[in-house]
Amino acid sequence: MAFELKEEGFKLKEVLVKVGIPEATYDYQIKQLEKADPNKEWKELITRLFEHHERRYGYRRIYLELRNKGYVINHKKVQRLMKELGLICTKFTRKSRYQSYKGTVGKVAKNRLNRRFKTSIRLQKVVTDVTEFKCTKVKTVFQSDYGLV
């Protein structure tokens, strides 16, 4: 913002006072923009390897390829540079887990036991539990568990 106001003809010191930026900070940021990128060669090399392997390598495999070729670089730096460049391997991303819960479906029975399972009369309280197992994509197996209290 300060740079654009300066270009429009305002005095730099007045603009910096209005914006609230020290002059030294402004000068430092201008010098940083003029500097060349120190990671330019690394970025080109990583991009070339990523494209050579048909966008199928993540940062770990790119890092190992660089090590095998004799380059010395930290894996965290490779990860950071790939993130800056937007190089993401989408071929082998993990799919979401299967979730069978569909909300409250059907009628929910009243809780008449209220965790009082003891009784003096035989077979007075009979409870059941049904568990669903997926065997294949199509077939489902149900297991019933009867509890006699």
C-alpha cells in the first residue's frame, strides 16, 4: 500500500507515518524484493524430478532421488519447497474411511432395563444385540447376540 501511494506522488515519510511502518522496515522489504531467489536451482531440480516421474512422487521419494543423485539437501527443505511450488502427488492419496452411520433410522425402543440386569425370575429379561459385518462389496453378514438375564 505504501509503495502504491508513493508511486501516486505522495511523500514517502508521510505515507509511512500514516500506514504505521518504520522507514527501516520499508527499506528492508524493498531490498528483499530485489534479491534473487537462493533456492532457484533447487526448485528447478525438484520440479524437473517431479515431472520426470509423472507427478507420482511425494517429497520423501523426491528427497531420496536427490540423495541417490549425490545432492545434499534436508528432507524438510524439499517438503517446504514442494509446498511453495504447489507440487502435490494426487495419484496415491488416501480415500476416506467407510462410515456406516446414517443417523437415527427407524424406531428406537424405550430403555426399560435402565441397566438393571439382575432379576429373581428366570428369563424375565431377554436382550439382544445385532452386529453387521461387511464380507464383500455386496454381501453382509449379521451376528445376533442374545443375553439371558
